[in-house]
Amino acid sequence: MFQFLAADGGATPMSPTGTLLYWVVLIAAFGLMFYFMAIRPQKKQQKKQDELMASIAIGDSILTTAGFYGVVIDVMDEVIIVEFGNNKNCRIPMQKRSVVEVEKPMEEESKAK
């Protein structure tokens, strides 16, 4: 049955111990490959998003997932109040996780210089 796994080109079948070891190594290799290609990058992205949400402060300019630019007026635990456009009456509460980019007011001033 496992003659294709034999070390000498298929003339004699491998021992059951050798076959088991082969499958364990193969599964471990696929597990490591899955970890480095899927899980690790996702954890890095989640960590970056958590740092972004923690850095939101009053007065920051933000970009939302919907593509709207606004200025943060108030920050609560999971909700922020954002002012959109020049109209001071357009203030909308939204979840922090809907923020894609944060631009600090200090960064704008230093870029202008």
C-alpha cells in the first residue's frame, strides 16, 4: 500500500514506524506553513489595528471604513463621536473599529514646516 514511500524506489515497503514518522513530519510541516502564511500575519494586523484604536484622541483626523474623513470630538470605550465636514451639526457616534487611519494634528503641523 505504501510502496511509493519506500526509500529504495519502491522495491520494499517501509516499516509501519517509518510511515507513521513520515506522516507526522508531513502534518507538522503543513501546520507550520499554515501558521506562517495565515495565522501570524493576521495576528500582526490585529495588533496594528488595536494600537491604532488605542491611539485615537480628541482632535485627530480619521478616515472611516466607509471612506469618510472626520475629526474626533469625543472618545469613549468602544464608541467615538466624529464631526464630518464643515457643518458643526454633523456629529455622528460610531464604533472605534470602523476607523482605518488616524492622523494626529501634530503630524500635520510638522509636515507643513
